[in-house]
Amino acid sequence: MVTSFNEQIGHYGAWRREFALRLKLLAAWMKEHGLMDSGVEARLQRLEDQMRSDKVMVAFVAEFSRGKSELINALFFANYGRRIMPASAGRTTMCPTELGFDAGVPPSLRLLPIESRLHPQSLAEWRQASDQWTHVPLDVDDAEQLALALEKVTDVRRVTQDEARALGFWHDEVPDDNPPMDADGRVEVPRWRHALVNIEHPLLAQGLVILDTPGLNAIGAEPELTVNLIPQAHAVVFLLAADTGVTKSDLSVWREHLSHGADEVNARLVVLNKIDTLWDTLSTPEQVKLQIVQQRVASAEILGVPAQQVMAVSAQKGLVAKITFDAELLQASGLPALEAALGDGILAQRHEILRAVVARGVTDLRNETGRVLQVRRRDLAEQKMELQGLGGKNSAVIKNMRSRIEQEKHEFDMGNAKIHAVRSVQHKLLGEMFALLGSRNLKAEMALLAAAMRQRGLKLGVKTVYGETFTRLRANMTKAQAHGVEIHSMLDATFRQLNAEFGFSLQLPPIPDIPRYHAELDEIEASHLQYLGLRNALKLAQPEFAERLVRALATRLRAVNDSAFGEVELWSKSAAAQLEDQLKERRKSFVRRIDGIDRIQEAAGGLDERVAEIEAQEAVLGQFDTRLQLLTSYFLTTAAPTLPPAA
């Protein structure tokens, strides 16, 4: 059975929804039966949100006229029976265009005017300023209206040299990169800086995000695109033309923007498009195939990638084949093989990553809840033994038993003072961790970097400035990790003492893996180095370009710090909630024990009745444990669903 990438996305979305629903049901059951503390609740909510909101971004990158938009049409929008993204001759995407779905936003095309580049705000900040965008309503059921509206991403303006220079499209020192000038001395620039398409398309509703990028000049003029959006895409499809192979400008795009940062979760696929231009009636099919193979091998050698990473397709013929249901032409277009690579390379990895995340979270949750149930069982067993030991005893003995329990409770309450002291030190160290990872500290670092970048003229020492900034950021991560180790050591000693003195079953969660964020900082630094070489020295001399670069960097770094901050916060909350839960259980235990003694004193038959109640509660706890194992086993034993092969 042949399954398209579209159908695989559907399977993936259904799997995520089912996992999210089961997490919600698990949380509701635990809350109903008093098994939910704040730490467990936060962890479950985080897992559910991650399953529901997970996105798979595929970025299409190439020089002008390589067929990016046509390939997007063929892969994702053939069901409309026509082109949706503008891809006809002379019509090309002029601004980065993101296609996705947000149920909270009406179907629309939102366009950010190119003049926003004259202001210091980053693209991330502009996203929050909805009133600054031009809104165009979209009708997802009207293919013609949809296509006509999306043609706006091809809009251009003619501006003077000075305007083009201010917008970042004209550089006197590198004339070869400048756009052509008309007879009036004006040059053509994009009308829009960025476009956001929000439609309830079946694929986009499943979490797919498509990024269609413009050509080299626009890529280089928008740092946030290359240091934020493209590096965070789960797959980057880089297009070449089969009839030309790797041109000088293609190689420039690849080396400057794509050759770094590829790993197991950020795939790079090279697509040799327009192979139909090689379908020559004067050549035999075998000769055509040989030409295509030779182009694939040659392109792979130039780009420094394995030959199997270069795929040959005809987006235009693939689109025609899908619309006309021509299976033979579809196979000849090479589109099914590309869909297989996208499905197996991206979705299979996302399945496994998310499944592993949920499995780890649910395993920790099961262990924590299991310990809570064990504490309750032990308390009930102790109560039952106490009560059974009172059988046949006189009222004086029973009264002494009550006094002993009250003394235990008093000693337990006195021990809480030590716990409060430990919490005070913990909160102090956590405050220092949060300060290191917080926005204020990052803003201070970015202010220093921005001041250095604002200096006019060639910034020959800019790499040193960047290096020093990242050295300090990594040092902050190291300090945060040291505080985490100190907190972990202190809590571990406290938990051991409480376990020994009061029979608790406290187990400290693993310390947050702060060092792994060092690797993210290294990756971000490497992605920025491409802008700090001699080729961009003249661009960096322009304060507005340098400021955009710093703001793009700040956006990316803020995401890293927020992630580390959230992980530390969840770890702290989990440890505190576990301790609070067992303290609360012990206090309840004292109340129940005293209540049991009082009831025995009041009624002669109270002993047997109370023992029976405890045994009934023990049976309920056993049912809870069985139910917990059943509800969580699905997440631990159910792997990501096996998708039908895409080819």
C-alpha cells in the first residue's frame, strides 16, 4: 500500500490526539482519587500540552526560480486541483511565508510591511503586534479565492537607492548582490517582510508548519530567518535545478545558511527539481536516468552530502499527476520517494522523541504515585496493628495509647522546623538559579553586545565580542548547574533523614540536565558565525543590520533560557510537592489514629468496626494501584504506531 506524506501526517496527528486524551483521563482519575499533587499535575499538564501543540516544521530553501512553491503545491495542496501557492512563470515568493493552523485565529493571510525593518523590533516582537499586520480573510473552501489571496506574497515595491539601502537590500560595497535598477533609478524590493497563513487545512491542523523562503538576497537580509526559523525546522528541503546542478549562488546559500546544524532531528534533504527538463525525446529512458544519476552524484559531491540524500523530482509533473490521477506520471516524477523520505525521516523521529518523553514522564509519575500509595498502605497497616493490639485492653491502656500518638505528633511537628530551614536555603539557591537563567540577566548581556555592534565602521573585533558573550552565557549555565547540584545534595540528605526518622519514601527527582543547553548555545553561536566573516563585514558596518542580528540572537537565546528555567522550575516543584504530599499524609495519619482511639473509647464494638474500615481502605488502595498500572501501561508499552510505507 502506498501512503503519501499527507496521510502519514494524519496518522501522526491521530496518535498525538489519542495520547493527549489518555493523559487527560489519567489526570482526571488521579485528581478524583486524591493522588494528584501540584508537581504531578504540572508534569501531566506539560506532557498533555506538548502532545497537543507539537509542530512539525518543514522549511523549503533555495535560490529564486528553483520551484519551491510548486513543490509545496505538489506535496501538500494537490487536493485543491490547482496551484495554491503562486508558482507560475514570473511569480515567485518574495517574503518568508509560514503556513500553519491556530484555532484561535480566523482563517487569514497576515502580512508584515517591509517598512517594519526600519524599526528595531525583532520579528518575534512584531508577531505580538497584530494591528501592525495587513489582514486578508481566507476561504479555505474556495480554491480560487485562496490562490488569489496568496499571490500577495509575490508583491513588490519600487524604491529609491536610499530606501533600498535603509531596508537592507542595497549595499554599495557589494554591487553584485544588489537588485537591478530601472531607468528611473529605482530598485525592486519585497512589499512584505513576512507572511503568516492560517487555514484549517487537514495537514496544518495536524501540526504541520510549512516555511516557504525567498531567494538569497532576502534570506541574507533577514537574520531572524536564518538564525531562528530555519535552524529550528525539523526538516529543510534545499532545492536545485536539475538542468543547472549546483550553481555559485546555490552553493552560497548552502554554505552560509544550511551546512551547519543538521542532526538526527534537523534533517537536510537536497532536491534536484525539474528533472522533466532532461526528458529528451532524442535520448533513451536509460540515458535520461543516467543523466539524472550523474547530476545527483555531482551535486552531492559539491555539497558534501551522501548521494542518497539528493533526491530527483519534478514538482510540476508530480502536481499534474496527482490532479489527473496519473499513477505512471506520479512515479516518474519522483514525488513518492521524496514523500517517503519526509515521512520516514521526520515523522518517525518525532514519533519516537515524543513517545520517549511521555514514557519518561509517566514512569516518574507512576513511581511517585506508587510511593504515595505505599505510604498510605503502611500507615493503614500501622493503625491496624495498633488497634488489634488494643483488643481486650482496659480504658487506661487505650488512654495511654492516645497520649503516645499525640506525643509522636508533637515530635513530628517539631521536626517540621528543620524542613522549613532547608526550604529557606533551597528557595535562596533557586532564586540565584532563576536569576542566572532569567530575562533580566539575558537583557544585560544583549545590551552589552548591542552596544558593541552599534559602533559605526568595520567591526573587526566582532567575533571576539560574540565569543566573550557566549562564554559568559555558558558560565551562567555552569553556575546554575552548580546551584542545582548544591540544592540536590541538600535535599537528598534531608530526604534520607526524613525517610529514616518517619518512614517516608521520598525520592528526589534527577537534577535538571543544564549542561545539555551548552550544546544549544554552541549551535546558536555557530549559526551566527556565518554573519561575522569578511563577506558580511560591510553589512555589519550598518547599525540597523547589526541591531537586527542582535535582536534575532536574543530571541533564540531567550527560548533556550526559558526552556532551562522551566525545567528547573518543574524539578523544584516536583521535589517540593512530593515532600508536602508525604507530610500531609502523615498529618492525616495522626488524625485518623487519634480518631480511631476515640471511637474505640466511645463504643465497645468500635474496635472491630474500625479494623474493618481500615481493611476496606487497604482494599481500595490495592484497586488504585491496579488501576494506576493499567492507565499508565499504555504509555510505556505502546510504541509510536507503525505507519504504512510511503513508497
